[in-house]
Amino acid sequence: MGSCLLAFCSGVLAVGRFGMNLGTEALRTLAFVALVFGSQATLYAIRQRRHLWGVRPSLWLAVSSVADIAIASTLAVGGIAMTPLPALLVVGTLVAAAIFALVLDLVKIPVFAHLGIAQTRVIAR
């Protein structure tokens, strides 16, 4: 799963560098945003053995995720302690992270099954 996060972040940075011709400082900000959003996507994808939409996240998880994304987005767009990025780029990275979560969820099921950590059925007595 870590390799998938690495691939996601590398892909985002490759688009920023080669597709958008961003400079070094803007790429650092983009790396920050990609890590925050990608980590959130990974968290939701692997938090349970079934599909990510199978069980609703707890209130604390949802609130902390919204706060995390809001803070990172505000810092990146506002240029607070980093080079500012266009809001559209930050939103695009968030959408890419949501797609990444869905793809990772599809990869997770067979990987978990292969590793022997697939969902076990509970037998009622």
C-alpha cells in the first residue's frame, strides 16, 4: 500500500514538473499537498478489510480529515510558509486523491486476501 502512495505522489509531482512546468518551490508545496491528500486517501482505503464505502467513518475521523484537508489547502493556496499554488491545482490534486482512494480500494481486496488478512466471516452461535 505504501508503494501505491509513492506512485501517486510521484505521479502528481511528475504532472507538476513536466505537465505544468512548476519550479522547485512550487513543487515542494505540491509535494506537501500530495502527501496530505494521498495519506488521507490511503487511510480511508485501508481502514477496514471490506470496501471503503462499506462502513461509515466515525465522526472523529471525518472531522479530523476535513480539518486536515482544509488546513493543508489554506496553507498551500494562501502561500503561508510555502510558495502559493493555484486553487484549481489544489482542488485537482484532491480529486486525484479521491480517485486514488477508489483505485487503492480495488487493489487492497486481492492483496489482503493474498496476505491472509482478508475478511473472515463470523459464525453466529
